Amino acid sequence: MGDGVKRITDYEWEVPVGFTPGMRVPGRFFLSEALRKSLESGAIQQLANVATMPGIVKYALAMPDIHWGYGFPIGGVAAFDISTGVISPGGVGFDINCGVRLLATPLSVQDLKNRRELVERLYQAVPTGVGAKADLRLSGRELEEMMLAGARWAVDHGYGVPGDIARCEEQGAMKGADTASVSQKARQRGFPQSGTLGSGNHFLEIQEVKEIYDQKAASLFGVSRGQVAVMIHCGSRGLGHQVCTDHLRNLEAATKKYGIQLPDRQLACAPITSPEGKAYFGGMAAAANYAWANRQMITDMTRKVLVKLYGIKYEQMPLVYDVAHNVAKMEVHRVDGKEVQVCVHRKGATRAFGPGSPDLPSEFAETGQPVIIPGSMGTPSFLLCGTAIAMEKTFGSTCHGAGRVTSRTQAKKDVRGRDIRDQLAREGIIVRAPSEASIAEEAPQVYKPSEEVVRVVDALGISRLVAKLVPLGVIKG
Amino acid sequence: MPYEVLDHTADVKFRVRGRTLAEAFEEAARAVCETMAPNCTPEGVVRRVEVEAADTESLLADFLSELLYLSDAESIAFCSFEVEILGNRLTALCRGEEFRREKHGGGAEIKGISYSGLSIYREGESYILEIIADV
């Protein structure tokens, strides 16, 4: 676990100042006894490294899906004072606004008689895997507009219904996007990839709502037991990767220019108010908006397949919600009784704003925002809601997923993709992927159990369980 | 000279070896490109890459990032590299072929090259590079 790490409560641990030289605040992370066994010391070191960054407020935080990443640990959350703090791509990651959305349908499991055909048709409809390209050919101006308007751009161009917008975090578009901070290289990668799923842990999953824990919230969010839903997990594709790469290089120089001492070069950063910091924020927001448009377009492809196959109406498939997992945002939080303006970095963490938050649409005033936590392939996913405790403890944040415990290399040694596919098929889960290896790398056993991760966030109170969803069919990138 | 893929929970970590720094860079390029697009043979596509950076670590990160960009933007599967390094300047001739899903599909997309865990050191006469890539 690492020297000096202290247990504060059943689920809360502290990394004290002094764990690594230069820490300005302690680190805090949340884990159960069961999850503690899989925590790598590298992840704790990365959390301590975050605590050395200028302007960090209160704590460097990590959610129960904490694991060893690059820069911030995955599951990392940190807020920086907007006048004295820094902004860093190391706190967001290469896949800007990698996120997840949940789509409701009017179908029940009994309606899905031809499930294999559904999976195959979705696999054909949604460009998937390395090198996949979308049919859509964007003009330069369209890409520019997409980076400013996000999901709204997609809806305005016929890839959705107006109701989708209100059901996206930030209404599907962050303010402050600056397309001048998106290089030609990033744009070139963005043109053919809008409306593509990508590879790795990205997926599109057909699910059944298996259990409801909070009837009132579930009704409001539009889910009921036995219902078929679709979960889509992907991000900003090559455009976002390039924005991160470009700005990481600029911020490396800025770190030296502003005399900032860092224990890890991947934490390269600049003051939020500096030209370099503003340029990164503007480019990151533009890439985040591209990601919202991307998920919206994949939603459209999915709806069209379901309309054709089951004779249901496009409008009968409302969006439950869409959340970002990798992003930095300007927010106002109460810290020690005072309101402070901060830039909250969430890297593999989900916003979980509680009831009454002014940033949420009024329909979520009583419940808090919907929070979507995907499981791994073959394991349950969960719908939760944000809480007042999250606002107090975690700058309105919670976990983002199960969190890996086994490397991809080890996974491929331990299991064969074909065996996993057959085993899941016996459980009634149909998997379609570009290769056997990509199934093995994402096998259910390489992740922490999603049930335990959400049990911890629910027990801590940083989000509250609403519903459990189980997979019926999976399209892997 | 083969590269090694080491255990890393969330990402992919490579260790490569070369008799010279340039040879180690060539091997690193092969590791990254083969992960994304396996089964490549150098057939007709050639790109010249030039990179200048403040130090050797940045030179490596920038070189590999440039390959990620070219692979993605121009749909190329790369597999053969000739690297020359002069101080903090690198020139590389990169050979491969047009990316085709039937032949090169099923790889893992690399999102970026991380400075966390990036290291360059000597072991006897050899140069060793360690790289963590986000997949």
C-alpha cells in the first residue's frame, strides 16, 4: 500500500503531505478492503504527484476505480484555483471526453428474438476498430461548427432529436471551445473519424435493465425493469489524441517558462490564466465537443438499425444521459464554507452533481444528475445519480468504470478470445469484435468487479444506485 | 532484434534495444506501428519524417507521435524504418503500405505516447528505450 498511507474511514484513505517531496495538499482515495488488494503502488505515487501541482485545492482525489495510468492516476480528480492554479493535459488524458451514454428503447428482452442479427447489423452500421472511417465527409466549415456546437451540431444536421441535447452533460457542448487551438493535423484526423467507435475499451452494448434500486429516479431517467437499453462508450478519436499531443508539447515549454517543478513530465501544465493554459483549455473543449457529436452520430446509427429491425419509432428511443470521463472544466464549488472557482480535472472519473445543482437542467433538481458506470464486457453496468455528498467530498465526482487489474499482455496469455466469446455466448451474451485478441484483452476477468466499485461509491454516498443493466450483445472496437 | 511488450495494467509498455540510439528508435517505431497495424510489409509507401526536440526523450516522443499522426491521417501501416539522429534532430525514412482492414485490422489503436515511464538508458553497449503508450 505504500509507507505512511493512513486509513481515515472504512472506505477512505489518506496519502499524507511528505509522501513525495513538494506535496501541497494530502491525497485522498476511496477503496473497500476487497479493492485494496489490486491497488498498485504506482497509482498512489501518481496521486501524490498530482498533489504537488500549483494551486491544487484541498486534496488530490482518486475514486474506487483508481489504477496506474500516466500523469494522473486513472480515477483521479483534482481541482485547481482558477487564479493561482494550473491546467494540465496529464489530468485529462489523450482521449479527451472519452465518455458514455445510455439510450432507452421501448423493447423488452422478449422482443429481441433475433439478437445475433441485431448485433451483426449494429457491427456493420457503426464503423469500428483501427482504421475504420465514417461514410460522412465533413467540410472544413462543418468540422469547425461541430467543434463549437458539439451534440447540437449533430442534432441540427439530422442525427438526433432536440430532446437529446438536454440529456447531455454541458448540453453536449462545452463553452470556451477555441478552434484556433486545434491544429491542422488534429483536423485532418478528425475529418474521417466523426461517427466512429474506435478500439480498445470502446464499445456499443445492448443491455437489459435487470434491477431497479430507486424507482422514482429510474422513472424520471426513463428506465424500467426488463427494458432493453443501449450503452455507447467512445471519445474524441484521433482529433482529441492530436490535440492532447500538440498541447502537451507546448505545455512542456510552458512548465519551464513559468518555473513549475513537477515530478512527472506528463503532468506538464501552465497557469489557467496564461496564454498556454487558455490555448489548451480552448482546444480541449473543442475536442470534447467533437466527442459529443461523435457519440450523437453513433446514437443515430443505432436508432436507425433498431427502427429497421423492430419497426419501432426513432422518437421512442430517448437518451437517458451522456457523461464525460476525461475532461477539465471550470466549476464553482464550496470549499470550507466558501465558494471558489476552480478548474476540475477528471481523468477516468465522472461528474456526479447532486440535487439542486445550478448547472443541471430543472428535471434533475430533486434527483441529482444521472451517472452512468459501464462494467466490463460481460459484467453489469449501472445507472446512478449524483449526490450532495459528492459535492462536499469529491468536487461533484464519482468513479467511471470497473478499472483494469490485469495488463493486456497478461490477459492474452491467460485467456483466448475465442473461449471468452464462447463462454459469454453460453451466458446469452453475443460478442462481435474485429479480432480474437481484442476480446481477450477486454475479458471480464481483467477488470475489477463493477459491482464492488459501485457498491463503494454508493456506500460512501458520492453517488446513489438507481438501476443495474446486464449485457445481451457487445460490439467491441 | 525483437522488442518486448511488458506488463502495464491500463496501457501498453514496450522495452526495445539497439546497438545505436538510432537503431533503438527504429525498433521503438516498429513496436508502436505493429501494435496498431499487424502483418505489414513495406510495399511502396514511403514517408520522410523530420523532428527536432529539446532533448532525447522529447525526440523519441515526438517521433513516435508523428508516426501515430501519419498512420491515422494517411491510413498507412508502417513497418520498416531508417533513422538518423544528429544531436537533437532526427530524420527517418518510414516504409509501409496502405492500411487495409482485411490485412492489418484487429490491432490496438495507440492514442498517445506518454512521458510517464518514458526512459532511455545504456546497458553495456546497448541503448534501451522504455515507452508507455495509451491504448
